[in-house]
Amino acid sequence: MSSFWDTFAGIYDLSQMVFNHSVNEQMCKALENEIPKGAIVLDCAAGTGMLSTAAAKNAKKVLCTDLSKKMLIQAMKKSSRLGIHNIAFAKRNITALKDPDNSYDVVIAGNVMHLLDDPEKAFSELVRVTKKGGKIILPTYVTKESGFFFKLCISVYKLLGYGGREMNTEEYLNFIAENAEKNGCYEYSTRLLLGNIPAGFAVIKK
Ligand SMILES: C[S@@+](CC[C@H](N)C(=O)[O-])C[C@H]1O[C@@H](n2cnc3c(N)ncnc32)[C@H](O)[C@@H]1O
């Protein structure tokens, strides 16, 4: 999976800007509003760091992680360019995090759950490393609800090795509800961010 992202790393931000700028902007704003001042944050599958840099505005420290080294290099360059200095970077597999239990105030995993072979395992890892009283934030594109042109683009990505599963809003909400409750988290909220490729935005309290 990471080889597709390694290949795509150099043009990821450009494609996001062209295809889904409005949804990504809403996502960053919604995320920023969820980060308490001084929080210690883990961003998993952070890609080129879009959500890490948004979180860094309020956070004390953000650890920006991904399986793809090339995506992480792009994230590093972006945070330097933006003059953000409270982000550190590390390679991590979201399904086998190296962090001890109860390490972070906020754990983010944006736009990755639909890419994983074992999203349930990743979900329980995210809950495990979140402090009691902390939150897990899981924005995810609901690609089944994008327009014809964007579905066509996703089909082209698939020819190039993109392995994402399509989800609609109902499937996303079911995934969040089932996994939150299975992991003992009964307080969660979701909302929908509308645009070319809409996204669900779930916040789960541990
Ligand atoms: C669609 S991008 C999302 C990037 C970022 N979270 C965002 O919203 O802009 C998906 C990212 O998930 C990463 N990824 C895929 N499988 C992973 C895994 N098992 N562990 C960590 N990262 C993974 C990819 O390398 C890629 O950077």
C-alpha cells in the first residue's frame, strides 16, 4: 500500500487542492476547533500533514506519522515552509502503533480507514493510545457520494494502484458507531462536510 503513496507523494497536495479544496478547508477548520489549547496530539496516516499543521495551531506538540516515508518528507517540508515548529515526524503503521497506552490528548486518523485491510484493529489502536477523557478524530471521504467526474478520477487512481474501498455516509456512520461501542466509547458525534468528495467527520470521546 505505501508504494502507491510513495509514488503519489509529490503531487498529492496539488490533486487535493484541485479536486477537493472546499471539503479539506472545512475539515481543517473543524479539526482545529476540536484541539484543546496545549494538547499532545498524534496524527496517524498523516500523509503530507494537512491535518497535523491544522492541529498544531492549538496543540503543544503534534507527532505526525505515516507508513510512507515520501509522504512524511512532504509533510516535513510543508511544516518548515509554514514556520510550524511544534511538529515531530515518525514512521508508524496505524494498525501497530509503538506508543504506550493512554499517551495522547487527541488522536487523529484522517482519510485512511477506507484504505486498510483491518480498520477495526486500527480503530482499537487509536483508542488504546488516547488518554482517558481524550478524543479520537476520524474524518473520512465518503467517495460513493462524489459526482461522476470525481468517481472517474478515483477509477483512474485504482488503475495506478490505489486500494481504497468506497463508502457512503451510512456505511461510515455504521463503522464509527460499531467500532466506538466495541471499544467502550459511547460518546461520539458525526457530521458531514459537503463538496466534490464529501467527508464524514467523527469525534469519539474515550
Ligand atoms: C488519503 S491519504 C490521507 C493523508 C492525510 N491524513 C490527509 O487527510 O490529508 C492516506 C495516507 O494513509 C497512509 N497509510 C496507508 N496505510 C497506512 C498504514 N497502515 N499505516 C499508516 N499510514 C498508512 C498513506 O501512506 C497515505 O499517506
